[in-house]
Amino acid sequence: MKKPTIVFILCVLALVPMVLLTISIRENKAEQQAINAVPAISDSETRSSEWGKYYPRQYDTYMQTRKSDKIEDVLKEDPALIVLWAGYGFSKDYNKPRGHYYALEDNINTLRTGAPVDAATGPMPTACWTCKSPDVGRLTKRDGELEFFTGKWAKYGDEVANSIGCGDCHDGTTMKLNVNRDFLKRALDAEGSLKAADATHQDMRTLVCAQCHAEYYFKKTEWEDKGEKKVAQVVTFPWANGMSAENIEAYYDDINFVDWTHQLSKAPMLKAQHPGYETFVTGVHSRNNLSCADCHMPYVREGAVKYSNHKIGSPLDDIANTCLNCHSGTEKEFKAVVARKLERKNELSLLASDILAKAHLEAAKAWELGATEEEMKPALQDIRHGQWRWDYAVASHGGFFHAPEETLRVLGGAINKGQDARLKLRIILAKHNAADYVAPDFSTKEKAQAVIGLPFEKLVEEKKSFLNSLRQEWIKQSEAKGVYDPESRKDMVLKTSYN
Amino acid sequence: MKYIAIFSVLAVVGVFVNLVHESKMLSYLSSDPTACINCHTMITHFATWQHSSHRNRATCVDCHLPRDSFVNKMLAKSRDGYNHSVAMTFKTYGNNLRISNDAAKRIQDNCISCHREVVSQMLANSALYQKVADSTVQMGRRCWECHRGLPHGTMRNITATQNNFTVKVL
């Protein structure tokens, strides 16, 4: 045989197995890619059940938040609050929060959001959806932030259809944690101690929560939509001066911000929302660089898989996997320590709310007897500041544990301001021959409602007719639009404080 | 014929270069753990290691290859590489991978080499008093007979990490 023929035969003998091997490797790589692929979920996918197809463990644990379904009526626990919030929505209905699964449902069912009859009727603005649903991110992208914050709550009744879920914290394509509420980024940048762009993964495990668990107000913002002047009520965190009760109080005073004028005392009031992040950062767990997720979403091992528990709730339900990761001690001891912290907070909180409610009623009496605006102003300012501080300390619910020292300190300030107001009011009452005036009894929910003249029965009637008419329309329409998974509300029963 | 021969030599070179590329052949020269998840069979082992206390201290090769000399390391790597390639290509592996006696010995030696301070007394005792039960490893008992979960957890079937997606390198 000639030499080239030999070379040719050798080459063919080498080529055949090499080509076969290449084919085999390519097959294996395709298999590897399919197994390893991070499923891409559309940015506008707001149905958590769709994400759950790829992340069954996270979804299953998230769905467990439906077990946190007890309605605890705060107004019944401390009827003084009805007096504190006279003329404001919170005097109508206020329950302790339930699981994330119910966030949207409770927002729709509470008497605070009223009984709209069409897309344009109130009483609340669109901003009240902001923290209830991943649909908010979708709508902000679709309509623009300013359009989203313009108009009445009922405008988006048929669009906001899914309760807090996957899309609120995760980016659908990378699954990374993601802040999709821009107002948090703006607030962080304004406050300055942690710029939004500098946030690490560990920071993000707190910041995704801080999107909602924070103090905010609706900043009136004028804008022009195709030549038409509109006013948006943009959710804004008042952090520019800092995040303490006093810093935020100064921020609101500087811009003369008033949430509402008190129905009885005419004081220019502030309502604290839920300054969870602001208080948490002062606490010892935050200062040791723990994140919300470290305690509220502990890791779970299932076979060879490790994942974080998405049943977000009290770490006290799972002390073995939360507290005891770092601390030594028994579950019983931990429960007792936390219970004692709560008792301390409740003691001061009840004291403060009682003092402030009496101050409101005494101010109302002073007005009735003909006190002048000039006379009343310093006392009303004390009421404003006192109630703001009390609210700031208690409204986040977890503050007593996240930041016990700060919570008690601020409550001390609230009591002081409240008593200051009452001292000033007592002098005014004395001037008007009512030095021995005693505020009426508000020791039960019914008595307190009578004191402020709340038409409770009427509100409940209106709400029920809304729930049976427009609310049902919303469900049908959002299902028709395909933004809502009927399975997600399966077996849901109406639970409220009034039915 | 001459030209056909030249062409076929070029084809062989081309296919070989492509093979090097497709198989990520050069990545096996490194000690990067992600080289071990070029194939899906190691996903469970990678994912469990990635969530273990060893992840910041010891990579795959720190435990699984001998560290006494470079020559031994490369010989072991080549031997393992050949066995794994054959198993992968002809799909002769099952869902439960078990370590060979040779690999167990290397790992045990490496455990002892890092944790020498802690186990020095045990080493001395085993030499003096213990009856050797398993002659394939130092000390006569494999460390992981007791430390069962380290570092790959007690569940390491290669189907045990479905829907895990943790092979994203942290």
C-alpha cells in the first residue's frame, strides 16, 4: 500500500471514535443544561402558583402562611385607640396582621378601605394597594409609577388580584432578591447610611422586607399626563433626616404634613404606619448583621436540599431552628423572655394610649367651652407628637422584640408628651371653669365608638354590600384577564372583626 | 490520494480541537470545584458541599486527591478521570455512587492531615491499642462512619437534589 492510503486509513480509524465521543459529550451537556437551568419566569408573572411549579418547596412553605388566619381585633383589646384615631380610618377597624397569604384579602375586607361602588369612588387612594401584591410591580411597569399612584383605590380592583408573593421579592429571570418598589431605593439614598446600590445579598435579605415594613406617607406630586394635570399620591419614606421617631417627626413638622385633623381635639395628627425596618436597625440583632430572613425564614434541610422556609411568621414557632442556632437555652426560657418583653411594652403602651385618649377628650371639652385656637395650639402640638411617638413604637408589632430599648424609650417620650398636653389642657379647662372635668368612659369597643359617634352598623352594611357586588366583579374580571389563579383562593372563608 | 491524506489529517486535528473544547478538557487541569459539575452526576455532591462547613476551607480536590506529592496527585486524577469518563460515556453508573477503597484511603489521609491536632491522640491510640478493623484506611475506621453528614449530608443519591437549582455557584 502507498503511504497516503495508510495515513488515510489511520485517520478514519481515529476520526470515528472521536466523532462518536463528541456526540456523546454533547448529549451529556444538553442533559446537564436541562437539569441545571434556572427557569425563566416572566417579569409580569404575579401568580405565585406559576413560580411554585419550579420551586415547590418554597411555594409549599409560602402557602403555609395561610395557617396564620386568626383575626385579633386590636380595637377590642385597647378601645382607647378608637378615640385616638377618631375621624380616621383606623378607628373603624384594625386587626393584627395575618399571614402573607391573607394580605390582599384583609386589605379588601377591612372597613378602612370602605365600600366603593365603581372605579372612581373612594375613600382610599391607589397607594393602599402598594404593599399588598406583586401585581403592584407589574402595574407600575405597565402604567408608570405616577399613573399608578393617581386615582382611587377601586381603580385597580380588578388588576390587583394576588396576595404578597414570589414576585414581590424575587427577580423572575435570575431568582435573585430584588427591590421592585423604587420608593425604598430613593429613601435609602436620601437617608444615606446604606445606599441602595451598595446593598449586599445579606442586606437584601432585610431590604426586600423593608419595602413594606416601614413608615411611609403619601406625597402629593403634581404631574402632567398628555396635557392633563393630575395629582399622584406617591408612597414616600420620610427618612431624609434619619429614621428615629424624633427625626421623622421633625421631617413631618418641617413640611407641615398632617395625616388627618382629629375629629375631637382638632389636633393636626400623624399616623405611624409600621416602622419595622427603622426600629429593627437600632436593635442588637441588626447590629450583629442579622437579616429579617435569618430568623423569619430559617433554613430547612430536606434530603440533600437546603432551602429557606417561606412560611414567614413568628420565629417563636420554630425556636430550635432560629434562636437556638446562636443562643443556648431552652425553648421555654426563650418564650418566657420574649413574653416578658411584650408585657413591658404593653404596660407602657396601654398607659400612653389611655393618657393620649383622655387628652383628646379634654381638648374636645375645652373647644366646647370656647377655648381659642391660640390657647389650644401648644397642647395640640403635644398631642400630635405624643401620639406619633406612641404609634411609632407600637405600630410595627415586632418592635418590642426587634428593638426593646428603642421601643420603651420612645414610649417614655409619648407618655411625657401626652401628660404635657394634659397639663396644658387642664389649665385651659380651669380657665373655663371646668377644672374637675372627667373624660367620658371609653373602656369597651362599644363605649368608645359611642364617644366618637362612629356609625359602625352603617359602615358594616356598606362594606358587606361592596363585598357582595363590586368585589365579586373584580374577582371575575381579574380571572378573565388571566392575572389571577382561582386556586389561590380555594377554601378561603371571609374572616373579619365584624362578621 | 495525497491530498485526501492531508485533508484527513487536518480533519483529525480539527475534530480533536473541537473535542478538547466540547469536553472542557482543560478545565480538568485546574482545581476549581465547578470543573466537577461539568457533568450532572456531581450536582448533589456539589450542592451539599456548597452548603456545608467545608465550603470555605476545602475544595473537591483537597479531599478527594492525594496531597503527598504532585506525581501521585496527577496519577490519581488521571486514573479517576479515565474511570469517570468511561462510566459517563457508557452510562454504567447507578444513582448511588459509592467511594472506592482507594479514594476512601486518600480522603481519610486528607481528613487526618488537616485535623491532625484534633485526632493526634486517636492516631496514637489506634496504633498502640486498637485492633484494625478496616485495613484500607489509617486508624482502621473511616472518619465518616461516625461523622456521617460531612460534608455531603446523609442523602447523596444523585436524584436527591431535584428542583434544587443550587448549582448556581454562590
